[in-house]
Amino acid sequence: MPIEPYSRSELDLAKVDWSRVDATSDEDIARQAAEDVDTAPLFTPDEILAAGRRIESPYADWPGPCSAMREPDAVTRALSSRR
């Protein structure tokens, strides 16, 4: 079933049929997702590991937010090392 995209400001929650939403089972949601060609497939962690391919993040060596707080110049160093 096609869904029209709405922005948050256009969505009127008073018009939502909440009884229909509440009555939707997990099985219904899974079936609807499986039937929707625009839905990305869901993989279990085991399926992902079995695929054997790893995608390295380009940001793997970036400092996390905690280290950035401990070392104010950590982000600057990480950025300059990429040049």
C-alpha cells in the first residue's frame, strides 16, 4: 500500500485511527514490511557475520565524544591527520 510522505507539521494526530494502530500485531507489521519493496531486508547478527564482508567506517579512528571532552584538540588532530 503506497504511503504519502508527510512532514511532521502536516501530520494531524487527531485523524489517526489509533484503534487500528493498536490492533496491528507484530506479525502484521512483519508481513507488511516483507511485502513493501522499499523496505530494506532485516538481517540477524549471525547473517551479517556469515556474509564475511566488513565495511570499514571512514571515521573509525576518530575520537569519540568522551575523548573530545578530555582532549579539546583531539578532533582537530583527527581532522588534520586525514589531509
